[in-house]
Amino acid sequence: MEETRTKRPISITILGWLYLAVGVFGTGEYYLQFTLQRPTISEIVWITVLGVAAIVAGVFMLRGQGWARWLALAWMAAHVAISAFHSRQEVIIHSALLVLFGYLLLRRAAREYFGAA
């Protein structure tokens, strides 16, 4: 029996492409900065892991995989935690984005699109 999938909400399309772009361009920007500074292996690994996670979350949200929205929220939560080592303004901005993304990824339209995941 074929399962019918609801149409992807525009908010999910925007978030999916946003995560994909941030993963590609944000990671690329960090790699360019590495030519000017000497990052530790740990920094390189974390930047790569976070970049790949953003790309994976974006691609699979666009494909309707429910687990990808949880990865996207975990990615944003990681940025809230990382922000704690920087400025209060970064914590506020990342926290506000986490709340907004949480709303968009967990509201009824998103739940219907992603299914029971």
C-alpha cells in the first residue's frame, strides 16, 4: 500500500536549503580562515563534523526524513552551547534561532510532512 506524503511546507524548504548552504559555505569559510591561522586538529575535526551535520540535516529534511529535523535541532543546540564561550549576544541570537527553528520543525505542518518520525 502506497503512503501519501503531504506537500513540503515552505518553511521546511527554506530551512533545508539554509542548513545546506550554511554547511557548505560556513565550513568553506572556516577552511579559508585556516590558511591564516594554525588550527588544532580538534578544531578541524569539530568544524568538519558540524559542517557535515548541517549538510546532512538540510539534504534529508528536504527529502522528508524525520530524523533530520532532530539533527538540525541538535546542530543548533550545539551552536548555543558553543556561543557560551563567546559573547552574550551570540548566545541570545543562537538561542532565538533554536526556538524559531524548533517551532518551525515541530509544528503541525512539519509533523504531517515528516510523518510519525
